Amino acid sequence: MTVENMPSVHAAITSRRSIRRFLPTEVPQDALVRILTGAGYAPSGHNIQPWKVYVVRDATKQRITDGILKAIATEPEEAHQPEYDYYPTEWFEPYLERRRRVGHTLYSLLGIERSDKAGRDRQMEENFRFFGAPVGIFVSFDRRLATGTFMDIGMFLQNIFVGARGEGLDTCGQAIFTWYHKVIREILPMGEEELLVCGLSIGYADPSAPENRLFTEKLALSDYCTFLD
Ligand SMILES: Cc1cc2nc3c(=O)[nH]c(=O)nc-3n(C[C@H](O)[C@H](O)[C@H](O)COP(=O)(O)O)c2cc1C
């Protein structure tokens, strides 16, 4: 990486945002291969490269959508739980407010009232339709590894998110898929030892979709960084 290229790296990082409505336009396989190869350059403690990745399109993607929507319609919510806690059980400030704000902004862009539980559920289910994206990606690692592996996977995921920008593509990380790992496991060739960390959708953003007008607020550097001499 040369100094001359640095501004484009910053642009790729800052232009990334979560997209929740995609065009049906196909994602070129060579772009996907470049993104995922680049993701594999992520650092990992002791270079263990713990990521396992499944890319789904067409029939396999549809089976995942159908399987999860069927589970939602026919099985109790408690039957489907993630294998790790991404979120705290009790939210507290300042995180509670930040979390509320993103939900509130998304639903108001979509015209879904706070009291409209069915409307919110319908929007939640769009996650499982990959927000219309032609490609879904699932990332797992061997559960016998330790908590630090989540850092390695986070870096791998961010390489996908930012690498996608370099190809003119957009993404949405989707931890929500981890609730349905049992359904996903029946469809993907995942080993028993694999822990599903995250799903994501990738494709071309639909510029006319109201949900894609969501630009989340970012903190000022001084809110989270202390420079010490
Ligand atoms: C690991 C991870 C999991 C996420 N899971 C979901 C999800 O299940 N559904 C969803 O709509 N957004 C999901 N998001 C997107 C976040 O809501 C989003 O990153 C956040 O609101 C900040 O907005 P931005 O990505 O546009 O900067 C996830 C993001 C990350 C990093």
C-alpha cells in the first residue's frame, strides 16, 4: 500500500454502511472471489485463520429463507437461540439510546409505527430474505477455539464489508441469522464443531429504497479516543 492510495482506503471505510434493500442484479463471481480472498488477508492471533465461509445463492439461499420462515411460523421462539451472546440481556446507557435511535430511524423511514408489531416483524423477516440480495454469506469458526477468535472473525468480516465497497457492492452484517443456526446447519455442510458467528447479505444497493436512506450517526473522535503525550 502506497501513501498515494491511502485516501481511497479511507473512502472505502467511510462509505460502508448497512444496506437493507438490494437490487436483484447478479454479483459477479470474480468480484466475490476477490472480496473473499482479500478477507483472508485479515490478521489473526498466531495466524490461525479460523474463518470458515459459506456463500449461498439461488436454490441454497432460497432453502435457508424458506427453512427459517417456516421455523418462525411453526415453532416457538425459544426453540431458536444463538450459540453465543452478541448482545447483553439488559441494555444500559449510553448503548440503550444508540440502539433505540437506529431502530427508530429505520422504522420511521419505512413508515412503520412504534405500535405496529406486525410491521416490525415483517421488516425483521426481510433479514431472512437477505433483503433481496442475490448472495448471502455465512461465517463460522471451530467452537473449541477461545473468545479471542471473535476478534479475528470481526476483522475478517470487516474486510468483506470494506472489500465489497472496492467492487461497488454493499453489505449488511446479520447476526440475526445466528438465532436460526439449527435450520442453517441442516442446509449448509457445517461440521458439528462449527459455531455460526454471523450471516451477511451482499449485492448492489437499491438507491430508491427508503430503508437505504438510513445513515447512522457516528461519534466524534473525541467521544471515544484520548490522546496522551
Ligand atoms: C456483526 C454485525 C451484525 C449485525 N446484524 C444485523 C442484523 O441482524 N440485522 C440488521 O438489520 N443489521 C445488522 N447489523 C447492522 C447494524 O445495525 C449496523 O452496522 C449499525 O446500525 C451501524 O450502521 P452502519 O452499518 O450503517 O454504519 C449488524 C452489524 C454487525 C457489525
